Amino acid sequence: MKHLQQTLFNLYIEIRKFIINIIFLTKNTLLVIMPGCCAFGCSNRSENGFILKVFPTDKVRRALWASKVKRDKWKPTNNSYLCENN
Ligand SMILES: [Zn+2]
């Protein structure tokens, strides 16, 4: 009987770890889905109702966008976003 209790307890711990992992993963995913604006001094985020657009892959347009960010030595990545105000 004691052995069974131990097994159940271990199972409980494993399930808890599993649930915590799922919550953590969901949080990370939400952060990716709900990006913030990368422009200097701008903290607009998509969850606050702003429309954020990912940087274009086209070099010329990308450079134009990067100039609006007004950050020194900053380079846009494929995960960089700019809000509609910039
Ligand atoms: Zn912005």
C-alpha cells in the first residue's frame, strides 16, 4: 500500500511538471504572437490594440524602416515589428 502511495505521489509530481511546462510554453508563444514595437521610445504593443507589422524582407524597404526605429547600431531581425504610428 505504501508503495502505491509513493507511485501516485511521483505521478502527481510528473503531472505538475507537465502542466507548468505547458503554461510556460503558452506564455512564450503569446509573446511571439503579441509583439511590441521596436522603435525608440515607443512601447505600443499589439495587445493594446496597435497594429504591428513585421519588417519587410526587401533590403531597401527594410533599411527605410530601420531608419524610423532611431536606434544606434540596431539591425532588424525577422522577429522585429514596427507599429502603425512609426
Ligand atoms: Zn511604435
